[in-house]
Amino acid sequence: MEWDGESSSVSTSKETQDSSASTRLKKKEVNSCQVDLEKQLGKFTGKPLYPPVGKSVMVVESVTKAKVIQRYLGDMYEVLPSYGHVRDLASRSESVRPDDDFSMVWEVPSSAWTHLKSINAALSGANNLILASDPDREGEAIAWHIIEMLQQQGALHNNIFLARVVFHEITEQSIKIALQAPREINVNLIHAYLARRALDYLIGFNISPLLWRKLPSCQSVGRVQSAALSLICDRELEIDQFKPKEYWTMEAMFNMKEQRLTKDLTFLAHLTHFNSNKLNQFSITSGREARDVESKINSAEFRVVSMKISKVQSNPPTPYITSTLQQDAANKLNFSASHTMALAQKLYEGVELRNGITVGLITYIRTDGLHISDEAVANIRSLIIER
């Protein structure tokens, strides 16, 4: 099988760039297409892929993750990195065409061709291509793009079975369990990715230049930034339109002599009823009314008619999700969001321990789920019992 980087369905543009040492060719492959997610992407298998069934090529997103997983799975699997997305929207106008059923113009960066060639070379003699990119919308898109590009180049011969596997933590057990439950590409996640990418392009690419002219210090605008700015503006309008209204609350510090205790019991009480009437937030609306109530309270006698002792159960904090991790890191450590996510990515992909073994220490970092895996729960319980 020969990989030539050309295709009849793809227009290839070449640009020559001179340098002092040599003349280099920068190649980007540009493909204009309407996405048809109803067509068959390839032969997907639902059969377990662990224990190994023939030679398998597994594609993940990073080099670190590939090295860790390769050690777990052995020689019957070849684990390769894709280095993220292998295809993206062309960085030019009209890359998303709303009037043409939202057709999109894709381009493959020159660096991505190197990674696609490595995958193609590894597929020689392989029985299975396993797409094991991250278990989210972007990971699903990476798997889809890889299949599309390999198909365009004729790299997927009839004897290769495709499989999409997902895992939320990089441990040997979780990876082997994932290989026992392969599935097809999730079309709904691909639709979500395409919608996200189109919105990013249509809003960011078209509005950002206008913003640069009006506000030179502003770098960009996008689907998230625009919505967040709208929320801030709405809140600011509410603050501007707020009409302050005066109200008073009453508190009293009581000192109770208790024979059973060696010292007096002091506690703070809030006034909730006055003259047999329940008070609401605006029951006392002036300083004069507040002083009248205060004088009557100071001249009255109070007694404790009942006491109740309750047990309060304090639950541990829930596991971190992406937003709470970033919030705590910012509040307690003064970390920026990007720095927090970079550190979390390293912990997820794997850290080399003192024994020289690289192990993933946390679950997938981009999540709003609070689920803890059974393996993690068992390990935590074992550690608590041991100590």
C-alpha cells in the first residue's frame, strides 16, 4: 500500500518557501465537502479486542499516553499518537457555507500528514484499527477525522476492522475493560462537534475583525465569550436599575446561666416575631422603628422554653469537575485556568513514579460527571482500612 498524500477528490495546494539552507515545500490539503454522517464509515466490530485478536493498531492523542498504554498491552498492539486533530477548518473566508447546507472546507496541516503516514504504515498486516481518543466530543471528532482521511487515501483495506473504545482513566484495568466493549462512532457527538466548530467559525471569524477595529486591545470573540459577555452586561443592567430600599434586622446576644455547666452559655439570637407577628425582610423599614423595637427588647425578660440537641452530618466535598478544579486552583493557588488544565493533563496522561513506572493518576479532566470508578472506590477503601 503506497501513501502518496494525493487524492482525486481533494485539491492540493503547494507553496514554496525559501530559506537560507534549502527550499522547503509546505503542503496543506484542502477538501470542500458536505458532511454525510449517514454513509458507512467502515467495517466496525463489536467483538472484544482483548485478549488480542490478531494485530491491532491503536490511536490515542498524545505521545505520553501512547507510551503508557503500549506498556500495558504488549506487542500485539501498536499504540500511536495522533497529536490531536489531524484535520480542521481551512483558515480562510467561506470555510463554513450556511447557504450550501453548512458545507465545510477542511485542511490537513503538513505536520498531521506525518502522523497519518505513521498510522498508515502501521496498518500493514493489521487486523484492527482501534480509535481510542478522548471520551468527549472532540475525541470522537478526532476518531472520525482519522477514519475519513485514511479512507480518502485508500489506507483501510477490506480486512481491517474499525473500533472505537473509550476509557476515563489510564489504568491497565480500565483500558482492557474498554477493549472488551468496542463500539461505532457516535454520530450525535460528531453532529455536536460540527455545530460547535461552525459556530466558532461563523461568530469568531466574522466578528473578531470588527472587534479588532473597534477595540484594538480585545483579542477575539466567540460562541462562549459572546454569551458570557451578554450575561455580564445583563447583570450590570440589573445593578444599574436596582432601587435600594431600607430595612433593618434585629439581633441579641443572650447570656444564660446553666446549672449543669461550669460556665454561662452565651448565644446569638435573631428576632423573627414581634408582638405575636412574624417579621419579614421589610417589616422594619426605618431607624426610628428599629430603635423602638430595640428599647422594648431591652426592657423585656426572656426565658428559654426548650432546648434541642441535633446531630449534623457533614458530607465530604464531591469529586472535582472541570470548573470546580479551576475555581479551587485559582482561589487557593492563584493558578490560571490554562496552567491548571496543563497540570491536570499531565496527571491524566501519566506521571513517572519513583519506581520508574508511568501511571495515570486522575480521571479524564474535561467532565461535569461526579462518578467514581469501582476500581478507585475499592483502592480508597483498601487504603483507609490499611491505615
